[in-house]
Amino acid sequence: MNEVDPNLIDIPADAEILDSLTSHPPKSFFLYAGAGSGKTRSLVQALVALRDKRGEELWMRGQRVGVITYTNKATDEIKRRLDFNALIEVSTIHSFAWSLLEGHTTDIRGWLEANLKDEIAELADLQARGRPASKAAKERERSIALKRMRLAHLPSVKRFVYSPTENKRGRDALAHTEVISCVSTLLRSKPSLQKILISKFPILFIDESQDTNRHLMDALLEVQQTHAGKFSIGLFGDTMQRIYADGKVGLETAIPPDWARPAKVMNHRSRERIVRLVNRIRATVDTQAQQWRSDRLGGIVRLFVVPQNGKDKGMIEENIAARMATITNDNQWTVRQARQTLILEHHMAARRLGFSDVFEPLYAIDRFRTGLLDGTLPPLRFLTGEVLPLVNALRAGKQFEAMAVLRKYCPLLLPNVLKEAGSKQREHLARIKADAAILTDLWKDGADPAIGLVLETISRSKLLAIPDALRPITDTQTEAPVVANDEEDEDAEAPRDEQIAAWTAVLKVSFSQIEAFARYLTGASAYDTHQGVKGLEFERVMVIIDDDDARGFMFSYDKLLGVKAKTDSDRKNESAGAETTLDRTRRLLYVICSRAEESLAVVAYTGNPAQVINAFVSQGLFERSEIETISA
């Protein structure tokens, strides 16, 4: 009798997906696929089966299979694996949303009008309760004026424009968050848009479904239930790996009971000991436990506990890497490029890499967080994608590169503007060159100008178009130039527009922090986080736990380990079934520990070494023989 290969235990899950897709009508499903389970392979396999079994039928009806992925990189990878088959339309969430909205000018205008009126009313309420002569009041006044101006111009917009990869300017341009919010609202309120969706994509796959915007997810689930016989959804993901704040909390409980729920239990990535560790991390959350491959036994995990008063953390971590090289008999641990250092919270990266003054004010705003972390927040994208490339090119004397940026973004080089210049185009271009020189001079003699001063210079010269979100503050800066250490004229008692306050704080920061932040966003820095390594894997991983550096803003390992008591807020959230600091922290630990293939070092900085060690042991995460205390 032939033995069943234990590494093929997930075949029934893939078969259940295929059965769901080929039944009449197709059945919706939610595939649980934990870390290293081969989720993308299952997704591609399902798409190939759909192409082969139902492709001709779909083509005859003029229909396609839609796939929503989280990043452009994931989109390209799936397209490549499918040989760029035209039956399958793979796109990011923003591109998908715009494919439904584009051309629906009247509906978009109606949504924008209602949304702008709500925002104006909110600001007006803050204004009524604030101190009239304060800086906050002036900023709110400008923000209200800009929104009213946009509202007044809405009737004249003939067609709205949007790009998922860059910031569009002008009265007809939509922001990234607006596109998602608009399509989520209209899908629930406009049967006509629902019909467009289901007639175009009778089957829709959503990759990384746990991180899909909750409003859009709710809308899609509602459409599926309304049109159950004509519209099927396939969700791929793992709720334990939700890492973005706007993902849907409790997605697994929102799935209708008639959906199929296949599950993949094999971990093809990590060795046995690492799989055992990540299983223990999630054991208190659900019953999902992974199985390691029969040919992936062994693996090494170590916990290094370091007193919080350690002065040179970089040196401490290099010494720990050398220790891991000895323990694993793998000298590649001592090669910086051969190991991946993951930090558990962005505040840690901000402090270690020198951009905390930019990061922290923006991260404090709930609605900014996702755009901040994935780099799509429009003013941030303007700073990192337009201002920074221009500044770097000018400072390096690379005139060709600087001109390429200006040709793409400078409003003074628009065809209609150049046409109006007529015979004076030479003088027009000379003025642009002179203004670029003034901008470059801000860094003269090694200076590091404030971001606000840079934007004030750009605003005056019109070298680039300042985004609306920054114009209220840059207008203020023109009246009173930014001084890095000036005192805030805060409303002492009245609430302030938090978004404007956040950007006001950022504009006082040295511009070099934007460059540091840009390196971090592109993965070019020495550290990475759970977002940056989403879906990736590495032979050697070092995980840094440091609540002091993370500042306990959204996460707390001391709380997770029981070293620090829960707050009243934690207990209130627990009793209400809402997400807690402990939930977020546990998910982060799971995501980054599960990136390791061969060996894993967890470095925990703490003021209570003995308590931390006891907590890790009592929770079954590490054996005492796997723990070392490092003297600071």
C-alpha cells in the first residue's frame, strides 16, 4: 500500500476551491492560508482552472475574472504566472475601484458634494469653538476656503481624473482615499453600479483580503449577498496577518455561512522549530495550527534578553548576530546583507533612522496611517516623489534629471503656459532656472532647511504645484516663514483641526528627515517592518522588540507578555469585542517571526529581564535553553 505524502495534505483545499468555482452557480469561498502556505500558488492555480474550464463561456459573454491584489509588485507577479492572459484582469485595489468609477461623473460629483459639505461642517464646528485669532483658526479658515472653492467648482467639472500611481492636480482630480470611499458608498447605494460590477466580473478574487479596506469589503460582501447567483467572491488570506489599520476587523465572522471555507495547513517556508513558535504565538487567537514539511525538520530559534539601559543597541545587535553565527554554525549571520533585521513598530524605525519628527505627528491621525505606511498619502507622495527627486538632482548638479522632474510636474512648463509666454519663452525658462537656483541655495554651506521653508520657496516660484492638503499651511508660512524652534500658538482649550496641526508640525522638521523616510519606504534602509516584508521570506531573521523605542503608541510587548498591566481602555475593548493593543501586538509578532526559513533571533530590550524570560517560557514560546541574557 502506498503511503500518502504528508506534504500534500493541502490538496483537498485546492480541490474545494475548484469545486466552488465550477459549480453552477459558482460558490463564494474564503481560503485560510497561513504564513508560507503557498497562497499565491493556490490563487494562480484557481485562475488557471477557471481559464481552462470556463474561459470560453466568459469570453462569449464579454466577461472577465477580476483579481484585486495589494501591491503593484503582487499584480505583476500574478500576471507573469498567468502568462498575461487577457481573461484575467489583475489590479490593485485603487485601480480596481477606479475601473468601476471612471466616467460616472454625475455620481462622483454627488458623492464629492456631500463629502465636502460634511468636512466643511466639521471644520466650521471646530472653528466656532476655537479661539478666533489663533494660528489654528487661520489654518482652519484657509482649509474651509479651499473646500468651499472646490465645492463651488464641482458643477464645472466635465470629467473626473485619477491615477493610482501618482498625484493628479486640478479641480477634476480625485485623491486615493476619495476613490475608495466613493466606490464603497456607491456600490451600496447604486444598483446600476452593482450591475456594472457583476456583468464585468462575475467572479472576483481578493488577495490579502484581511487588509482590504473595510468599507470596500463591506460593500462587496453586500453586493455578493444581493446577487448571490450571479456574483461570486474568492477571498485569500489570513486574519492573523492583518497589518493595516483600515482592514476589516473580524473578517472571518462577517463571511456568510453559505460560503465554502477551505483551509491550508502546511507551512512550506519555515523549519519545524520556527513553525512550532509561530503556532504558539497564535494559539490564543484561534485553532489554526500549521504543519511543517517532513523535509524541513530542525531549525533554530533564540531569545536574547537585553537590559533597557543598553547604550549602543547597534553594537549589541551585531554581537548577537555573531553569537547566532556560532549557535547555527552559519557565518552568514555576521554579514549584514545576509540577514534581515525586522523591527516590530514604525516608531522604532523612525527613531533609529532619524525621521521620527515627520512620522509621529502623521501617524497619530487615524485616517493617515495606511497612506503613511504604504507611501500613498498624497502630501507625503508629493514630498518623496516630486520635491525630493528635484532637490536631489539640483544639489547634485544633475540638470538633466532636474529638468525631467520639472517637465513632468512643473505648472510653468504646461503647454498652455509656454504658449502664452510666446516670444518670451526664453525669459520664462530663465526665470525657472533662477528659481531652481534659489531653491538649491537653501542647502548652501551644509544647511538643512525646514520642510516648510522648502515648500514656501517652491510655492512662491511655482516650480511645483503644492497639494491642497498643504496649501493652508504653506500659505500661513508665506505670511510668517517657518522657524524650526518657534513656539506653537495652540488653542489652549478649544479643539484643533488635527490634520492641519499634524502637517504644521511636519513642516517645522528638517528636510533631511524626508530623505530618511523615503529610504525607509523603499526598503533601502537597515531595518524593515511587517509591512515592508509582507509575503517575503528570509533564511536568517533578527526581530527587535523594544517598547521604549516603539513608545507603546499602538503596540506593547510588555502587555502581551504580562509584564505590564492592561489599561482600563484595554479591558473596555476586550469586553466590547473590539481590537486591543494585545491583538495588534500578537499579530505583528506572528507576521515577522514567520518570515524566517532557517533560523530566528528575537532580541528583547526590557527593564524587567527576569519577568520577560518567565513570560516567554510560561507561554511556551521558548525553552529556557533557548534564552540568553546579554549584559548591556
